[in-house]
Amino acid sequence: MHKTEDVVARALAVVAASKALRERQDRQRREVYGRIELAIMKKPNLPKGTQLPLNLQ
């Protein structure tokens, strides 16, 4: 029975590692797509010829 317990323990370890990897990938995916959403947001419409202030301080 000791071998069976080892097999079960290894299987549970593989499942836990797989779950941790999947959660980490989901977190990274949410971060990347969150940044993409921010980049896609509509930029302000500036009329042509508008001079923007350049504050170099």
C-alpha cells in the first residue's frame, strides 16, 4: 500500500503545480490585457494647430 500512497501523493502534487501555473498565467494575462485596454482607450481629440505646453521642470 505504500507505493499506492506515493502515487496518490505525486498525483496530488502534479495537480497542485498545474493549478498554481494556471493561476499565475491567468494573473499575467489579466495584467497584459489590462495594459492593452488602457492603451486602446480613446485619446483626447485635439484640434489641429493646438500648441501643447512643454513643461521641462
